[in-house]
Amino acid sequence: MASTFHFRAVSSDGRLRSGAITAESDKSAAAELRRQGLIPVYVGVEKQKKLEFRLPSLARGRRKDILFFTQEMSTLLNAGVPLDRALAITGELTDRGPFRSIVLDVMRVLKGGKSLADSLATHPAYFSELYINMVRAGEASGSLAQIFERLAEFERTRDDLRGYIISSLIYPALLACVGVASIFVLLNFVVPRFAEIFSDPRMKIPTPTAILLQVSAMVQTYWLPAAATLATALIAMQSYIRTVPGKLWWDSTRLRVPLLGDALRKAETARFARAMATLVAASVPLVQSLGIARGILNNRRIAGTLEGIAQGVKRGEGISGPLAKAGEFPPLAGHLLAVGEETGHLDAMFNRMADIYETETRTAIRRFTSIFEPLIILVMGVMVGTLILSLMLAITSINDVAV
């Protein structure tokens, strides 16, 4: 008896398709999708929730789980351990109970007759389309161990770069927060105590001190409404950024920030190159690889150019020319890919490109923090120094009180 199955699949142009199909079983539905030129990612009786087409940049715990799973599977499969046994061992070795359940469920689905890629696709919150398509390519070519090795390298380098960026920006952000909090405490609690001393109408208060006292009074009176307004504005901005036009505007704005924009562009280039190197090395078609890579980029402005690049590839223009014309990637990227096309080693050139721009990203982040940190210290020092100087001027003027 025929039933209706919901599906998500990747088309030949790399786009993600979803819908419903009538078939006698999920295997028959998957076979029909393949006959239509689609690569099934999910086939089931329940409609799958829509997820972003990207590598799982979820909670840090999940990223660690995926990295652990990939490294263990790479080690075990390269040692000749059978697939089901490798999954069982990996499930036993993981320390996190929820992820152990995920691995055991993948093993259960695999033993039910599905491929490993289809088994992983039943948990899209953990395994992305890139991950699933890489595993599917490894199963088709009989090189699953090598695929997991490449995926482990991809996950490791991606996590290292992300960790470096976050750790580099923690100190400047903490410094800015401490500086703002210090000024708030001074204006809201310390300066009012001095205001009581200068309340004598006979005392001539210096102009800087008078301005400081007025600012302190405004902070005491309006800080709560101002904080509520700021919080509302941030929530409204966050809601807008979650929309498609808002996300595009925010990503475009960040790219125009001096120094930081350059670092973000290089980080996205490194992420794109590493994903493409992994996919091309697994013999995933170039157009499909571009569609998958588009989903893992964080910046929508840069990701949007990949569709035009894919169209150029379809027209036979190669990838280097359309990528250079897009204008969103650094100029060197186009030249590197042109050399890769000429030599026939595009995957190696993508790897080289990823190495270059991961190093460039670290350099750009160091350049940004080396300027941003002293700038914050200078601004906070000037503000606190001005505040203290204003108070000292008032203290020294006490002798001017009329007798």
C-alpha cells in the first residue's frame, strides 16, 4: 500500500529541495528521488523541521561531540574495524549521555538497512548536509575511512580558528565592559558623595566640576529608563537581524568596519576554502559543492555570491573567473584557484587557500586587538582622568568659600 513520505534532498545545482512523495516504502521513495536526479538527505513519514543549510555551529558541547565522533570513526575505520563495530565502540567511548543515544540510534537505523549517510541524516541537528554528503560520497567510492579523516581535519581546523577568534576578542570585550561599569559606578555612587560637600552656595564650583555634577545627576535620574530603552533597542535589532533583509544588512555592515571587516572576510574565505577542499577531494560535483558551501558560511552577503559563481561554473567559465568577478573574496583567492584549474589540482589549491587565509585571519585578528585594546584603555583613561581631575579642582577650590 502506497504511503506519503516527506523528503529533503539536494538537486544537481546544489539547492536543497523539500516536499512529499508517494511510494510503497521509504527505500522506494529514495530510489524515485535518485531517478529524478536528487540526492535524498531525509525520507520519512514525519515532516522534518526546517534547518539552516550549514555545518552545525550549535552549542559548543555539540561541536565537541561531532569532532570526537569524527576523529574516533576515522581512527577505527582506518584500523580496519567494521562500520557497525566502529559505531558501537564510539558510542561506548563518549562521555556525554545524550550524544551516546544519538550514536546508538544511528547504529540502529544502519542495522535496519539504511546507509550510514541516511542514518546520520535522521539527526540533522548534529550532522549537517555537508557532513552527510561527504559520508555519502565516501560510501559510493568505498573510501569511507579517508572521508572521515578529511572530515576530522575539517572539523578540527574550523574549531581551532573559531576558538582563536573568540579567545582573542574576549579580553577587549571584557576590558570595555569593566571600563563602562567603572565609569557608571563613579557617576552613580562616588560623585554624588562629593556633591554633598559642594552643596554650600558660597562655594565657587569650577566649570568642569559643575558639568560633572550635572552629568552625575542625569545618570542617577535617567539610567534606568536609558537601560530599558537600550535593552529594547537591542532586542528589536536582534529580531530584525534574524530576518533575511536584516541579516544581509548586518553582515554587510560588519564587513565595512575597519580592521574587523577585513578579519571577518578572511575568516569566511578560509571557511569556504576548507569546505570546498573537503568536498572536491571527495569527488562531489563542483556546482553541488558550491551549494553546500553556501550553507556553511556565516556571512549572507558573501554566501549570496556563491549562487552567481555556480551559474558561471555551469556556463563553463570555471570557478576562478566568476569568483574574482564576485568581488567579495580577496583578490589572491581568484589567482590561486586559476592556478588550481590550470594544473588540475583544484582540491589541493583549495587546501592551500584555506591554510593561507586561516593564517591571515589570525594576523588580522591580532592587528585588530593590538589597536582596539590600547584604544579602549586610552578612552577609559581619559574619561576617568577627566572625572578625577574635575573632583580635584573642586576640592582645591574649597579655600575660596566666602567667609
